[in-house]
Amino acid sequence: MCLGVPGKILSVTGDGPLTRTGKVSFGGIIKEVNLAYVPEAGVGDYVIVHVGFAISKIDEREAEQVFSYLRQMQELEELGKVPG
């Protein structure tokens, strides 16, 4: 299964369309991401990132919904652990 994770663009560097990158925050974890596939995205925008590439731009409400689902999945995973 492939998983794209939403993140917020904090900064953008690079002039060329293929060398444009950004620092993206994933709930406080910051990673360098290639922005070549989303030339319209800028600082403050939310993007879906898969294997280091931003593959689409999304709105903040949609990003928050995905964050909520991911938090729920983690909680469900924790509930499924049986001691012993």
C-alpha cells in the first residue's frame, strides 16, 4: 500500500522547475521535499507527499481531516495491543 502524507510548506528554495524544493512540516517533523510536481504550491500551502515528492496540493481542511484519520489509526493500533 502506498501512503501519501499531508504536510505544510514552510520554505521554498531553488529556481528551476526540477530543482525546486521545500521544507515541509509533518506535524512538527520537518523534511526536505521535492516540489517539481506542484509548481503552483508555495509557503503556507499544504501538499500530499509520497517518497519525498509533493504530488498534489490540498486545502488546509482536507489536510486536517487526514491528520485526524492518522491519529485515529494510531490510537486503534495501540488499542489492539494485548499485554503478555
